[in-house]
Amino acid sequence: MYVRRAALLASSLSLVLLTACAGSGDLGTAAGGGDAPSSAPATGGAGPASPSAGGDTSAPPFPADATPDTAEPSADSQGTVTDIRLGRHDGFDRIVLELGGTGTPGWDVRYVDAPSSQGSGDAVDVAGGAVLQVTLTGTAYPYATGVEEYAADAPLTDPAAQVVTEVVFDATFEGQTVTFVGVQEEVPFRVYSLADPTRIVVEVADPA
């Protein structure tokens, strides 16, 4: 009888150990199996997504590519750019265009070969190996919004930036406001909006 009980006890213990080993193997796979950044929308997102656990840290910090990114303005959009900021973050440089007025502007952001000023068509000098043109739509002149427009005597730069060489504000013309972003080379980027205050954010990834 004691021999039989010992055998049953040994069998039960083996089953418990097998179950525990199988479970720990699944947890290990789940924790270390990711090799891509977490998903995030290319437009309308809330900010950069971090790579998943155990992922490839050399990958861009957000889903992005170098193709044009566009969005429509809200029906009540009448905004004026009041400030432009440039800053460095882990894996990318960020440009923030802040607006005053009403509604949310749309955008058309793309690489261009020959940057030129709105209206006049004059060439615009932008330092860098490539130029990203940021066109905000649904914008208005300061006299229409009652908001003072951003102005700068020189291109905006940041010594900490690693991709963006400079940011050049062009002008507002017939409901569009253009800003040029000089970058070292054509790299992936993404665009999204934030509220309170209204901001359009352009994030440019480090070269691969």
C-alpha cells in the first residue's frame, strides 16, 4: 500500500513539474519574441511608440516612411502659426508648429527637390542634403485671426538635433502656410496633431 501511494505521489509531482516548465517557456517566448516597434498611426497619433520588449532597438521609434503625408483641415480651421520649436528626442528630431485661431489645420508634408516661396516662386535656401516641405492648410492671415504670426530673422536650429539641419519659415498665402525643414538625407518621418494649444508635430527619424 505504501509503495502504491509513493508511486502515485511521484506521478503527480512529475505532472506538476511538466506543467510548470511548459508555462515558463510560453512566458519567455511572449516576453522576448517581439522584433518590431509597437504599432502607432502614421497620422493623428499621440506621439512616438517605443519598441516592444526584446525588440530591435535599431528600428525607427515609430512606424513611418518617406512618402508624402497628408490630412484635411477641420471645417472651421482658421489658424495662424505663432511659434515653431525644434528639439531632439531618442531616435528622432521633432518640429512643433503651434497655431492660434480656430479649428485644426490640415497638412501636406513631402520631400521637394527645389524649395520655392509661395506667391513669388523665388528659390528658398535651405541647408541640408534633402528638404521636407511642410504645408499647413486651413490657415489664415494674422488680420483674419487676430493672432500675431511667427517671424524669425534667421533659420531655426538646435545644436542637439542630429537629423534636422535647420527650419526655414516661408509665409502664409491663400490659406496655406509653408515651412521648410532641411535634413541630412531623405529619412522616414511622420506627422500628427495635438490640441490645447493646437500643434502640428513633424518627427524625423534618424538615418538607418
